[in-house]
Amino acid sequence: MSPLHRIPWITLLIAAFAGLVATSPAWGAALEFQRAAVTCRGELWRLLTAHLTHFGADHLAWDVAALLILGAMTECENRRGFALTIGGAALAIGLGVWMGQPQFETYRGLSGVDSALYGLVCARLLADGWRARHTFSIVLGGLALAGFALKCGAELTGGATVFAKSGDPGCVSVVAYAPVPLAHLIGLAAGIAGAGWERLPRRTPRSAKGSTSSLTGPCPGAAALVDERADRARAFRAGEGSPGRGERRGDASR
């Protein structure tokens, strides 16, 4: 793997864009989820861009810190699975808030996408632990999911965020906001689904199946099998021309 492949550049780009948007209240207002704008004016891009906006400095700091940590843990292992997970989670969360949370007129934050990456980490840990029969990995993954469920339960019953502070005086715009546990649960489900997608069997290209060059490489077993089949074919053709076989075929015809 080249050094460039070890850099979680998608994670860094998202974090940079979120930080840039936070410098301007006008950009935040233009990109946040606004129910009236989406429903009445058809500004559907807000379902995706809302994740890049935040209600204040503390909100931004917690979300970006979680993104950098979880992105560094997941992106370089499987960048395609990472991109599919965060893309699917962003869209699913936006649709979930729009259709399933009518009490919220606005929505901001990367916490739902962070939850997707958290689910991706847990699902990979559980899958690898199960495959290797590694009890510690399985227990750790289970405890991590249980902790996530407790966090969502605390936010749902308490009506306040567990980590970020609503209405922090250092915010660009001091706005009191409530947590959206549904967004976090949708994100977690998207992360688990992304891990499942990563482990689906991939089709082998037809050209690779018919290629003989692969048989001359470091796979002597396959080459031996081909040689054995070729010997059988030559023996079969030689047997068809022998007198004994011809007489037997003649006797059978009579």
C-alpha cells in the first residue's frame, strides 16, 4: 500500500468543509436542513449538506473530533466501503429527519454520520472476532453497541446531548438544540449495513476464469489439475482408435 493510500483524505476533506462552513453563519443557514425549504421549495440538497453545518463551536468540535478518530480507524481499511457507508448514512438520516421527525424545523451536525462510522467499527470488530473465534473482540463489540444504546436512551429520556453543549457561549450562533436519537440510530444501522456489504462475495471476471497465465503463477495445484485433465483427454482419444475398442463398439451395434 502506497503512503497516499494510508491517508484518510475523505475524512479530512469532510472535516475541512465542516470547519469552513462554521466560519460563516450565512453558509450555515444556506446549507442546514430547513423543513420549509425542503418541503415547499424543493431544496433537497439540504438533506445532505445539513451534516456539514453545526450550531456552535462546541457542537462542531465534538462532531469533527469523532469523525477524525472514527474515519482514521475505518477509511483506509476499505475506502469504498467507507464512502458507501457515509454516503448512504447521510442520505438516510436526512430522509429520516424529514419524514420521521416533524417536530424539528432545522437539523445540523455530523453526529449521525459519526454514528454510522461507529457502527462500521463495531460490525467489523464483531465479524472479524466471529471469524477468528476471538472472544475478546466479540465481547468488546457487543459492549460498544450496548454503550451506544445507553447513550441514545439517555438522550431520548433526558432531552439533552450527552457530550456537546447546547448554547455554548463560544458558538458562532448561540442556538439551543435538542438531540435527535433517530438520526444516530439510522446512522448506526447504515454502518452495520456497510460492514455487511464489505463482506459480500465478489464476482470473478470471466476473463480471469479463462486465463491460462494465472495457472503458471504461484498456483501449482491448479496447473497439475489441468495437466491431469489433458492426459485423460489424450488417453481417451488414443483409446477410440484402438482395435479392441472398435471391436467392442462393433459388437454392440450388432
